[in-house]
Amino acid sequence: MKTDFHCHSTASDGTLSPDELVRRAAANGVEMLAITDHDTLAAYGALPDRPGLTLINGVELSCQWRRQGIHVVGLDVALDEATLSEGLDGQKRVRTGRAVEIAERLEQLGIDAPLEGARAFAGEGTIGRPHFARHLVASGRVRSEREAFRRFLGKGKAGDVRHCWPELETAVHWIRAAGGVAILAHPGKYRMTRTRLRALLAEFRDCGGQAMEVVSGRQTSDQTRTHAALCREFGLHASWGSDFHCPSQTWLDVGDFSLPPPDLSPVWELWQ
Ligand code: AMP
Ligand code: MN
Ligand code: MN
Ligand code: MN
């Protein structure tokens, strides 16, 4: 069965509407899909039934661990559970305040109307750095979103505001309170030493984390082997997903990635 447990819609920083995203997934042969927008479940409010494709309620929470930004995916969460809903309300307030702070910093670098620009790209969705990146591209300041992150928004740059997120264990708690499965997202993207990543996995598991993404989009088979070994070592279930955001990323599509080794316990066991 083709599955994808990590992708984004216009409810956060993706460019396809939830409906367009589900259609694209179905066209690509995906049979089980989780839309995991940043800090919101709004995509699930607007979706008509799609026979042939099972939707798993998902979300990608922003949090911090040892002052570093970390993402935790929650799958099979209840949409109307109070703890998670209140948590997501808080995340929305954090994102709004953070956007103001990012905008102030960008203005100091001579960028024109960054908040208005980013808001226009975010629309109804939760605002984030990719929306600032799109504004920087549209206003001609940089040539690509990648360059926007490299120069203005990425780690250590002016727009890297990250002191605001809840702690890792809080994010895990919200997901578990909503009956969901807590998954450490894309462990390869944190640029951690192996020692630090192992410390993160140990704490994540000890506070209720149940799975890790062994595969996130396109990655080397070396990386998959490394992640699979960590998954076994920490007794976690394995999750996987494209982390698809938009069709213009031609090297990546929803449902398009290689699967982890078959001996790992798949994350869907935890809700079936
Ligand atoms: P935020 O949620 O505001 O912290 O923004 C994080 C999002 O920015 C990620 O989910 C990616 O979609 C995007 N992102 C992070 N780093 C980069 C990068 N180097 N180039 C392009 N997009 C990035
Ligand atoms: Mn994103
Ligand atoms: Mn992420
Ligand atoms: Mn993501």
C-alpha cells in the first residue's frame, strides 16, 4: 500500500489547497495520506470524502529542545480534543507574534513591508518563514526561497526567531492527549551530532514519543540506514513521508520516496 504521512497544504506553507493536495496524492497512487500542516488542523475542516484514499488526521508541531527548533508530527489525532486545540490556539498566537518580530528584523535590513508581504502569501494559513521567503523573491531581493533562507531566514540569520516555541515534551503531551501518535520529524534535518541526536531520541521516547521518521522525502540510502538503526535502538515505530510543499519543487512529489527497511514496525500499527 502506498502511504505518505507528511505533507503540507495552504493551511500552512504548502501551495496546494487541501483538496488539490488530496487529488494529487490520489493521482500518484497514494492510498493512505496524512496532511501535516505546521501547527494547524485546519485542512481537515474543508475536505470532502475521497473514496479510495484513507485520510489520517495529522499535524506538525513546532517546539524546542535544548533551545533548538524541533518538529514533532502527530498522527491520528482527534480534531476536537481540548488540550490539543488549546495548544494549537497558542501556537497560532506564537506564530503571529513571531511574524511581527521577524518583520521588524527584516525591515531593519531595508526590506520593504515584510509583514504585509508575508501575510499576503500566507492567506488564511498559519504564517511562517516560507511566506517571508516568497515575499523576498517576489520583491526581487533574492532569486529563490532557498537563497532567502540562506541570507535572511535560516539558522543564525536575522529572521531566525525561535525562542518562542513550547518544549518538546509539551508538544508530545498535546498529541498524546488527543489520542495521537507522536513522531519525531525528519531527524536528518537538525544537523546534530550523533550523540546529541541520540540524547534527543532518548528524551523524546521517555516523554511519550512513539515513532520517528526514518524516511523524509529524498534522502540517501546511507541516511535511511542510519535512521533505521536508531529506530531499532530506541525501540520506536517507523514513519515516513514526502514533506511535500509545492509542485514547483520538481524533485519531490507527494507519495514519492523510498520506503524504510521492512523489519521496522510501521507507524500505522499504532492506530490500527
Ligand atoms: P517556520 O515554520 O516558520 O519555522 O518555517 C519552517 C519551514 O521553512 C519548513 O517547514 C520548510 O518548509 C521551510 N524551510 C526551512 N528551511 C528552508 C530552506 N533552507 N529553504 C527553503 N525552505 C526552508
Ligand atoms: Mn514547511
Ligand atoms: Mn518540519
Ligand atoms: Mn513538514
